[in-house]
Amino acid sequence: MGTMKRQFVVMAGLVGLVFVFAALSVWAQAGPSLKITSPKSGADISVDTVTITYEATGVKIVPAADAKAREEAHFHLFLDRKDFKPGVEIPRDMEKEGIYHTAKTSHELKGLKPGKHEVTVVLSYNNHVPWEPLVTATVTFNTGVKKKK
């Protein structure tokens, strides 16, 4: 009887460990996520102004200037460029060069030249360094496309 009781305790312990490891695995994988909701990838847009709409889950979004902790995030939008790198601070005041900083979940891009464009939204820590591992979403669209009648 003592041996059976010991085997039961060992088995119960092993089952408990399996549940703990499974929970830790799910927790470790449950980092933030980001998706662009508008425009749809490949969209043809007749005007030179496009509103990019996106959403993040699993992270608190605040303006960088208001952040009290490193994990209070904000967004960077890269228009027709992808020169961000993990661990490297994204430069500020670069709107004219196609890099935008915001805590809002949409951003209006005005005066786009006709043609194909790509926007990548990058989730960043409060210090303007991209989240690690990288959390990004990308959309491509065409502007200046004449509507078919």
C-alpha cells in the first residue's frame, strides 16, 4: 500500500509539473501583437491621403512623453522605408523623411505621390527602441488610382 501511495504522489506531482510548464509556455508566448485594420493590403486609393488604422493587444499604449515604465509602448510608422533595427532607437522628428511617432491607433498620411506605398507600424518601448522580439505590421496600397466607371 505504501508503494502505491508513493506512486500516486509521484504521478500527481508529475501531472502538476506538466500543467505548470504548459502555463509558463503559454505565458511566455503571450507577448503583444499588432495588426493593421485599414486600408486592406493591395487597396487602390484614388486620393493622395490615406488613414492607416491599427490596433495592438497585450500592451499598454501611452504617448512616449507620458510613459512611466519601459513597457508602456507607442507606435512608429515607417512610410516607404524599413530601416528600423532591434535594439536601436528610432530617430525623432523625422516626419518629412517618413517616420511618424504616435500613441493613437490611426494616422493620416497626406500628400502621397501616386503609386505603390508600404507602411510598416512598429511597436516601440517608451525610449523609442523597437519592442523585442520585433512586433510589426505592414500594409501596401496604391494611391492616385483612377476609379473605373
